[in-house]
Amino acid sequence: MMNYEPKPNEFHVLQVSESDEAEVSVKDNSFSAPLQNGIYYYSYGVWWMDEQEENVSNGDAFYNFVIEVE
């Protein structure tokens, strides 16, 4: 969760592997980890899209993290 105002109004979480990327479903600022054991890589991108002009971003931020499911 981002403790920042204004909050970004667009975001995407991708699960990334060596050969593929898959969008992860996010609900109420959270998502579920895979059930299968393994190491999973994620990219979390947020955008502050202009509410007056279409396709104009007022900023963005990207975070990458790894989780291990045992």
C-alpha cells in the first residue's frame, strides 16, 4: 500500500519469468501468491494519469520484488 497523496490512479502488477509476463489480478490493493512452491518475480507499476487530458501521465513509479512460496 502506498502512503502517498495523491494516490496513483492506474496500476499494474506483472508476474515475470525468463520467457513470459502475466498480469496479476489485484483486488483491494492485494493479490494472492501462487500455491505452487517456487520463486516468483513481480513488477509493480503505478501511474498518476491526468484526469483532464487523455493519455497524459503526471508521473510514474516502478517497484520490483521477489517472493518464495514454500
